[in-house]
Amino acid sequence: MEITRHFTVTTTIVCKNKVLLHFHKSLNIWIPIGGHIDRDELPEEAAVREAKEEAGLVISLYNPDKKVGVKDVKQLIMPMHIMLHDINKFHQHIDFSFYATADTLDLKPADGETNNLKWFLKEEIEKEKMPDNAKILALEALRILGSD
């Protein structure tokens, strides 16, 4: 049987030393917001779109890459990580994982999106039961984008 792969994005969003996660009802876990990359959409565009749809947030993506200043070429925002997730034995997601900041804690998910969103403090992330990768990314994003 052939394995199908889809490209996805997740975005770990930081605001006021908190990280936004959503409770995925099918998986029963806390994870960053995200979703599939649409046809002809750049990963960074998908990350911004998903943040707007799922949380009603306008975000600024963090770019760990340095500008190279090449003319006539658009330099894309580099994801923090690229990971392969096994969804089942026949399906995988190639996930572009971004970090971002938001200017507000006010959430306004679009109609049809989950309301099960929560801003977590560092101490709450450390105690909360969630997948290791979600915990590691949330703590790393806080370390990079938070203000101690």
C-alpha cells in the first residue's frame, strides 16, 4: 500500500509570555494551531492564514534566517523545524513548524473553528499532559520570543 503525504503548517504563537495551543478533539491533545497548505500557497502564507482562521489573530512570523539580498528572488520565511508526522500507517504530514508573535491575547476564531484555545504560561506547559514535540516547541518558542 502506498503512503500519501500532505504538506501542513503549525504555528506556535507567543504573546505576553504565553503560548497559544488548541485542544485537538480527535486526537485529545493540546497542540499548536495549524492545518494543510492549500494548492499554490506558500508555507508562510498558510501559517498566517491558519492563525487568522483558527484564532482570529494577526501574527508576525519569526524568521531565524538571515537576509541574503539576492535581486529578483523572494526569500521565504524559514520555518523553525520541518517534521514528518505519521497520521496512520498510510498517511503522513510534512509539517513546516513556525514561531510567531501576536499583539493581543484576544481570540476570535472564525465560524466553524474550535473555541477550545488556551494561552499557556511556561509553568503550565511544563505540567500539562501534551505530546513531547508540542511541549518542546512551546518552551522553545517562549525562550526565543518571550520577554523574561
